[in-house]
Amino acid sequence: QVQLVESGGGLVQAGGSLRLSCAASGGIFSYYAMGWFRQAPGKEREFVAAISRTGGRTDYNDYVKGRFTISRDNAKNTVYLQMNSLESEDTAVYYCARSSVMFSSTWPPTRTGFGSWGQGTQVTVSS
């Protein structure tokens, strides 16, 4: 059973930066694509970014493209989300997720193709 634990959230002013981390335990980390999602108050959870098993491919939603960078360190079983130029609209709980299928050849991963989730970390951007 995989466990995903996010960290790095907090309060930041608009224009600032944060780096989220997600440490995975259980299962073989490098077998799975990983992703970040977020959920703002009163809104549905939305896709933010995904990264392939080796880190060679990434995918972003249009709103964060150019501001956020997803990366991973398979030796540390950790995936990261570097968030720059933060805006008030980025305020949300951010969730780390693991693909449901190991060695999946589907790219980019379908938004419903993530089956394991962390507990989330709050990011609040003040304007």
C-alpha cells in the first residue's frame, strides 16, 4: 500500500514562490507516473501537473504552464512542484497522486488515471 506525504505548503505573498514535496513509501516509485492536483474552496479538484516515470516527460494545465515545474528524484522516492510567480488564484489544497497503472504507456496520463492520493498541503497566496 503506497503512502504519499506532501509538505512545503504555507502562506506566501503574490509573486512569491513555494516548493512542494511529496515523499512516497510502499511500492516501487519509479514504476509510476506521478501528478499534482489542487482543490480550491468551493471548486472541484483539478489537474496541475504530471511527470513520467523517468522524469523525461511532463504535462501541465495551461494556467500554471511557465510558472510551475514538476520534477522527481527516484533515488529519494520524491516528487516536487516548484511554484513561481504565485497568484491568489493558486490558493488551494495541493495533492500528490500516483498513477493507477505501473509502466503505463499512456501519455499524458488521463486525469482519472491516478488512484493513490496524499492528504494534501495548503497553499495560500495573499494579494
